[in-house]
Amino acid sequence: MSPQQKLERVRALNHAVQQLALADICLRHPDSTPREQALRLASRWIEPELMMRAFGWDVREAGY
């Protein structure tokens, strides 16, 4: 497999993981807005302090 093919495989797997996480978020929070879904998704990869500073999203209060 070429380096480009490997990189594409990693990108596709990362996308699949994000889609699964987003599906979980939609099941847990069916009335959430697209913005809230995006913040919950981001909060699974970004540390809580940075989420608070960058987006005003308190993971401890709002959850993932």
C-alpha cells in the first residue's frame, strides 16, 4: 500500500469514528441542535478547559 493509500485509509477510519460518535450523541440527545451536536462531538477529543475557553462549553455541566 502506498503512503497516500495509508493516509486515505486513516482518514476514512477517523471519519467513521466521528460518524459513530455523532450517532451516539444524536441517540442520547435527540432534541439537540446541530451546534450542540458539534460541540458534544468536539468535546470528546478536546480537553474540558480548552472547550470552555474556546467555545464556552462546560463539559462538566453540559456533558459530552
